[in-house]
Amino acid sequence: MSQSQRRTQNQSRPQWPSKPTLNPVRETISFDHATDTLFIKRTEDLQGHIDDIRREKNDLPNGMGNNSNWRKIGSIPLIIASQWWAEGFNCLDPNNAKEVRRRLNEFNKFRTVDKPV
């Protein structure tokens, strides 16, 4: 493949933001002196994450990239992965792939494909 062909091929690829949208988890800690209880509240603004997923849905037909060896089916926000971890579920374990797909279907805003996975 010539250099000009590679350049043309690269230009036809979807262009995503050069930096991923960072949505840090914010943590608020409070203490109730009456009950002697510590409260930790975690929040994350997910709008940028959802906008990125919407762009990917439009740019990648059915989640397929230029290289059809992979298919992106979704993107799980940190706040949700953290909650799953706290519940004892490891979404990074390859043995849990089927359960991750099931959970991802419950949160269709985080799927990069239109159909359930």
C-alpha cells in the first residue's frame, strides 16, 4: 500500500475527540454527629460520556471499526463499574463477559450498538 493510499484510508476513519471526555468521580464526605455515622456520596456527570457514545454509534456501523476483527458494544462509566465492584462483581474479568453484556443491555445509553448485545 502506498503512502498516499494509507493517508486517504486514515482520513476516512471516524474522527473522535483527541482527548477522551474526562468525567471524574466526585466524592462528598459528611458526618452525622447525632448518629455517629460517616456518609460518602459519589457522583459523576455522565453527559460527556453519553455524547461520546452517541458519536461512536453514528460513526461505527453496528460497532464495527475499520478492522472487522473487533466490535465495540459499549462503554461503562467509572461510577457504574465502581458500584459493580462494590457489589462484588468484577466487570474486567473475561469470565464475566456474559453478565457484563446483560448489565449493559439494562443501561442502553452506554451501548455503542442499537441492538441488545
